Amino acid sequence: LPAHVRYKIRMDIDSVQRTNKIKDRYWDPGPRADPFDDLRYIWGGFAYLQDSVEQGIIRAQTNGSLSVGVYVQQMPYPCYVDDIFLRIMNRSLPMFLTLAWMYSVAMILKEVVHEKEARLKETMRIMGLSTSMLWLSWFISILIPLLISAMLLTVLLKVREQLGNILYYSDPTIVYLYLCVFAIATVMQCFLISTFFSRANLAAATGGIVYFSFYLPYVLCVAWQNQITYSVKISTSIFSTVAFSFGSEFFSLYEEQGVGMQWENVFSSPVEGEDYTFISSIFMMLFDAFVYGLLTVYIENVFPGQYGVPKPWYFPCTRAYWRGDTMEKELYETIAQKQPQAITGVPDNIYVEDEPGDLPVGVSIQGLVKIYNAGKKLAVDGLSLNFYQGQITSFLGHNGAGKTTTMSILTGLFPPTAGTAYILGRDIRTDIDKIRKNLGVCPQYNVLFDRLTVEEHIWFYARLKGRSEQEAKQEIEQMIQDVDLAHKRSDISKSLSGGMQRKLSIGIAFVGGSKVVFLDEPTAGVDPYARRGIWNLLLKYRHGRTIILSTHHMDEADLLGDRIAIISHGRLRCCGSSLFLKNAFGAGYYLTMVKRSGSGGSNSSCLAGLASSSDEGFGSDESNPDSIAANHVSSVTRLLQQHVPDARLIENFGQELTYLLPSHGAKDGTFALLFKELDEKLAELGVSSYGVSDTTLEEIFLKVAEEPAANSHFTNGVKLSARNSKYTYLQPVHAGCICKNYSTCKKAPAELGELEKLNELDGKGTQQISGVQLILLQFKALFIKRFHHARRSRKGFVAQIILPAVFVCLALVFSLIIPPFGKYPMLQLQPWMYGEQYTFLSNDAPENVKTNSLYDALLNKPGFGTRCMNGESIPDAACVETKSEWVQPPMSPAMARTMQSRNWSMEDPSPECRCSGEGRRVILPDCPEGAGGPPPMQRVQNTTDTLEDLSGRNISDYLVKTYPQAIRKSLKHKYWVNEIRYGGLSVGKKKLSHSASPKDMDIVFTNVKRVFHIENKAVDVLYSGVKDMVSFLGPKETIKVWFNNKGWHAIVAFMNMANNAVLRSSLPAGTDPSDYGITAYNHPLNLTKEQLSEVMLLTTSVD
């Protein structure tokens, strides 16, 4: 054999310790003495096989019989607290603390997104509230409850044992600070998540899942904890829940060590070689909060959602964003003069009244275009229009004409597709935030806070506009009186009636001195009395303001509107004062006559030709009442046309006749002569009374804003009034008809039969269905309804069909993401894999020559193991050539007094330690100074280890009583805890099996034969063989290997060191011991198929 023999043992991985690790990642109390999991080298047979191989090598190298045997003993361990619950919580605590705020996150998201969904957010922004101030208010209002929750969690985790006391040793201020930082990061994370939702309920349902999904990378990090680096941990900590989980892990690890998280160890890690510390987790959560805030601001500006004007993606790079508007604006009147005073882009200026030159422009719309649904719907089509200060402009149009869309664009809720508008001289595309400081708005819906009172609403919006506290109070008193809500000032808004809520919304629009006010159908759903009060309010606050009023009440628009603008299909149709529109679109004056009773006016006549100058009627028999009535109508018509040749009969219904008189007759005095003659001939004409009315705004609106698909009721270009046109649909079929031409009227009687049949129906079918047949039809109808709803609901399809498959797929992916395994490296069995350490040596038989030889072999060159052999070296384990002498460490005065206080013996060698007990909880015992006895003699070996001489001492007592102090010192001063001792040797112990001599064995055997009356010769032969075998069982001299099983491979490493000492002590004289040595390797076999499956299940990332 060579002088230096190297060999390796390959055994099944289940029978040996894994060679990819040499000890636990972190220190925790306990001796690691589980016989099945922790002592595999013993029960797996590796230690026995190693000892047999090395004993054989020693015999081969020394050519002699073995005289020294080796046996092992695990170091004694002091009393300790085995907190099984805390050990289980080691991995669960991060998840539990993350889940603690999951519901809070869902509710936060619901509240934030609800404000966006209900348009409260945009309304406040329209009223002048800055986005930064809005987010800051949310941040503070959300953070305060979370800080209170963090305080309760701190109490639960720390204060009383009855409540939890999970973090017994940790500083409560650190616990609270840690939870507060996580609360800040969580709030900012909620803000970021909220930017992706526009529906509150969906945000609440999905946000919690998104929040918890940010925790999942931590599960991967746990599964890959032996492979991931510092940079990977920092990268994954961009998710605040991952950073929080890493910090929670530090809490549990330090609690297991009995130290807890303290201010002195926040910059260290309990894991050896770990650069990621608790303070890293704190800084990463703060950094995450900052990043979430930046992303929130960016996404909200670039993708504001349904309501808002998006900024370009590069807006942070623009000078305007950082500098703002640094140039001073001119006075408003000067700005208004710069705006165009005439509307451009209108096809025919006859429909637009001349612009008032003495009033400043409040709002100027120029070529505004808005397209919805990716070009499928044109809502506003090149609209150009001016609104002036000091005026109320009625903004009219049919449903879907584009009124609300235009107002939404002007207030910044929607971005324009093309064109722009200037409000108070500022462009809505670039200066909407500055514009909103002077805006007031009352949308179609009531934008109110459910839990604020009337008084609080007015105060809130007044303060948003910059009013002082005193000014806000004055405005509250004035506005409450103006909107007639003084008796409801302390009622919350949701308890008000619809009309009261509407009046409050209108009052809010004028709060704070708004210069431009948008009122979108302000009197919708309001009773007539309240409408009159709203009208008075608008007229009172008109001065100095530009008020844009959208309404469907024509009388309201006519009464309040200084100018009236009518749009249809997004285009401007006309604009001007009420008088201008009536002159431009009105057909004239309506003369209505009431027939004298008995004149035969029960039936109506059809108008066959309104263009003719006479009315001949339909009947030819003048003797009947209809013929008489026709004669009266002809007489009236002839009289009117004598004075006004263009007068036309447009309606003859019931007891009334309606004529259209051209408007020029009012100017040349023709109407005066006509009315004088009518007064003289009323009885002759069969008329009891008459009246004159002008063209109404409603008629002009119906004519100008008519939809192409709508039914028309014109007579030679003149539209009938809404009051009269309805009779076309509501009159009984037997009462005649009103039609445009005679041919249409002739066809009508043919349809009377069918119409009469329809009138006879009472709304029921010919056969009523009941019973099972009705239930089946109802079920079918419901099923079809839900089928259509399901196939048109994309969110439902995703939630019910796609998401379950995605989650299952995600779980499968996580189950496949496992760290590499299958092959374990070859490991050299030597103690220095654990770094520098304290090793002890005890000579228990100094008078024995063989023992002294063995003792010298351990102390002299090459020392322990094979580290300092000639021509040999261990990586990262250098040798020191200088020889150190034995020294006595100094003893403190207190220890000296303790040692002199009494006579100590081997049975009672030193003061006792105090373990954890009732009302007192310590992980390791408290040992007084002097426990374990005075410090032993020490020297530094050439292997750089510190060797302690424990000869003549109670080794177990010393090891047990000095262990707690050494561990506490390491916990306090090192980044991680490292065991100070992994093994030691005792030489000269007598083997217990040789306490009985062969003579004593003969006496025992003879007595046994006599008692059991055994006389068989075969038994004597068997006994002789047994006695010979016992005599050769092993040497009488032994060397004891003490091992600390905290080092997974310490037992076999120190066994190899002991056998190297036996080898060198047994070498022939003249042989250099530095040339001889035995190096052992543990190289586990590759995993079998079954073992691979088991490891996959144990190391999978699925939590």
C-alpha cells in the first residue's frame, strides 16, 4: 500500500448523510440526535465499514496486530427549550402574516376603485383637486387603519402569552416598525393594482388574488434556498410580499435561537454566508413602495381609463411636466380677446347668430371630434362653438346627440379624438389640471358621498376650491339657503330624496366661485316647485360665470338660455338667442279658433291639399252637420286669406281650428285688421273664441334636431306642434284621420277593421298556459336568457372556464420547478470543512506507554488528520509551521472565588446551570461564571485549531456547562452562529468488555452448568470457542471519539482523525509519520427511480 492511502465508500443515499451540505443553514437549539434522520452514519453502517477499512489499512501498514480500538460518543447537550410550534411556524409565519391583510387589501381596492367607478374621483379633479393631493389623502386614510392593525398584530405576536406570544424574544419596536413598513408598501401596491381596474367589485375579487400571487415567488425561493444568490433574493424582493416574507423568516429563525430580532442583529443574518439581512428586507419594501408609486403615477397618466385625458408615454421626459406653466398668463379679458369670436366650420352661417362682441369667451370649442369603439361610433363630429361669460347657454340635442360627450371632453373626463377646446384661454389637451381649478360641474348623475351630510359636502368642495375656513362657513350658510336645504343640512346624502340630491349637486357646482359651470340635465327628476327654485339659483349665479346648461325641458331652455345651441349627431345645427331661432326656423303664428257648440265639429276633416287657397271638404250633402261645419270652415278660411293671403289651415280637430299665419303680418298691421274683423263676425263664422301663439322652442328643436329615422309630421314644410301631432297616434280610429294627402286618407278606412279588432283585445292571448307547460316555458325562457348573457360575458367566461385551468396549470408549473438533484458530490471526511474550531484532547492513562505514544502522535507533526502531511494540502486550509506552547487562559476574580468557595470533585466539578422553567423561558440554561470549572490549558495546533487539554477533568460537565455561554457569545458577536466544537478525543480508556478475565469466565460457566445440570460435551466445546472469540474481539486500549452531530459529517471526520493517530503511533521506528495517512471520502450512489420520485415530492415548489 502507498504511504498515503485514499479510499472512498459508496453507499445508498438513504444510509448516509447527503454530501451537498455539511451542516444546517442556521443554528437552532437541540443536539440533532434523532436516531433515524440524524445518525444515519451509525444505523446505516457507514461508520462501521469505515472503521473496518481503516483498521485494515493500519494493520497492513504496521505489519502487526491492532492494539488500539476506536469507539464514538455524541457530546452531551445542555437542557434546552424545544419549541415545536415555533419550528413549524418557521415556514408558515411569512404566509400567515401575508394573509393577515389580504381582506384589507381587497377592501382598500374596492374603496379606491369605487371612487373611480362612481366618477367621484374625476368630479373632485374637475373641481380643482390635484391628483397628488388625492393620492396623498388616500395614502393617509388607508395607512392609519393599517398602522392600528399593525399595533394589534404586534400585541398578538409579542405581548401576552395568552394571546399568542409567538415572537417572545424579539424587540416589539422592531416588530411594529417592520409591520408599518410593510403597511406602507401594501398601500402603494394597492394603488398600483387599482390602476388596472374600473369596477370596484371586480377589483376587490381579483385584487386579493393578485396580492397573494405576489407571495408565490417566495415559495420558489424556499425550494431553491440552497441555490439562490443574494442578487436573486434582491430581484425577487421587488415584490413587497416576498421581501416581507424574507424578513418574517428572520424573525422565526432568531426566535428559534432564543435571541429574537434585536436592534444589534438587524444588519446580520442567522444563516452562514448569507448577505441578505433583515435590514435588506426593510429597505427593499421601502424601495418597492417607491417603485409602486412611480408606476401608479405613470400608468394613471398614460392610461387613465374610461374617464381622463391620457398623456404621451414619454411625458416624464417633457420640460412642461417638470417646469409646469412658468409664464404668467394675461388677464382673462385679454385672453378672451385672443380667442376666435366667430364660429368656424359651420356650413351655413344663417343658422348662427352673430357673436356678442362685448362679452369675453369663456369656452371656445374648435373642430372637436370624438370617436368611440375604435372608429365604429362618431359621437362628436367637428363641433365648433363659443360660450360666453355672463350668459347661460342652453345646450340642446336629442338623446345620443353628443351633449354629454362634449361636456365630458370639456371637463377632461374623455380625451378628444381630434380638435380641441379652450377654457379660460387654456387648451384642454395640455392644461386640463389648471383649467379644473375654475370649473364646476353637475353631471347627469348625483356625484355625492353617501356618508357625508349636506353641510359637509358644501364645506368639502369649498375647501377644494381654496376657500378659507371662514369663507367656507359663509358659503355653506348662503348655499344651503339658496338650494332650500336648510332643514336637511345635517342629513347624510343617501337619506335625501332624488330632488334634494339634485339640488345639492347643483349647489356644489357653484361652490368656490367656479368661473365655468357645466350643468348636464340639472332638473331631471325634479318636481316643478324644485325646478323653479333651481331656475332662480341659476339666474342668481349667472353673473361673471360661463354656464353651459344641457336639458330636455324646452321651456327651461327658452326661459334660462341667453343663447341656445342645438346639436344633432355630433354636429352643430344652430346657435343663437331664442328670438333669433324663432325668426330663423319658426313658420309664423298659430291662430287657434274654438267652434261654437252645435256647429257639427265632432268629426275632423282630412286636409287634402294645404297648398290650395280654398277648402272644399269631403262631403257634398250640405244638409247634414258635417256639411254645415265645412261651410263654416270655408268661411273662416276665406276671411283669413282676405287679410293674410298666405294663411293656411293646418288642423281641424274636434272643436278647434288651427291656422298658420306668416310672421310678417305682425309687422305691417295686417293682424290688427284681421283680429278686428274676427271680433265682429265670430257668431257668423260659428266661432266662440280664438287665440294667437308664437312658434315654440320645442317645434324648432324637433325640426332642427330631427333624427333621420324618426317619423315626420310636416305639412308643406311646416311641422305640427308636439301637442297636436300626438293625435295622429292617439285618436280613435272612427274619428277620422289627419294625413298629408288625400290618397293616404282614402286608404285609411280599409284598415279600420283590423284596428277595431286590435282595440277589442284586452291584452291577453287567445289561450292561457298554466301548470307544467308554463313552468317548462319559463325554464326555457330563463335558460335562453342566461345562455345569451353567458356567451356575451367575457369576464364570466374567463372567470368560470379560463381561470380554473390557469390555476391548475400554474400549480403544475410550480410542481415542475424543482432545484437540481440526483447526484451528490464526493466529500472528503476531514474536520476542517467546518472552519477553525476548538478541539479537545484528554489523556486518561498517562502512565500507559501505548496511550502516551498515541497522545504524542496527536500533538506532534503532522498533527491531526492529513491536513499537514508532507506534500499534501487541503484547499483553503493552510498549515502553520510554528509550534505553540500550552498556555493557561486568565481566570476572572469572580471565577477564582467560585472555585475556592468549596471543594469540587469529579462528581460535583462546578456550579450548576439554571434551565428554563415555570415563569421563566430561556432557550439554553443560564450558567454562572465558573460553571464547567476553570478554563483548561490551550495551545494552537499547526492546523490552526485551538486544542484544549481536558485530561483529568469531567469532560461531560465541561462540555455541557460551557456550551450555552459559547453559543450566546456567538449569537451576539457573529453574523451567524457557528458551533465552537465539532469533536474531540479521549485516549487511554479501558474497554469495558475486558473487565472479566478468562478465569472469571470459567467460574461463571461452571456455575451455570451446575445449576442447569448440563453434562453435554458439545456444550464444553461451544464454550471453548466462545471464550477464544471473546479474547480476539479487540484490543484492550481504546480511543474515544467525541462528536457534535450539529456537523453532519463530524462523526466520520473525527473517526478518520483518530485512526490516523493510531496509524502514526504504530509505525516502526525511523519512519516519518508525516508521510503516512489515510484519507476517506463519502460518495453516495446515484438516486434510484423511487428515490428520485420521493425527492421530487419533497423539493417541489408547490406550497
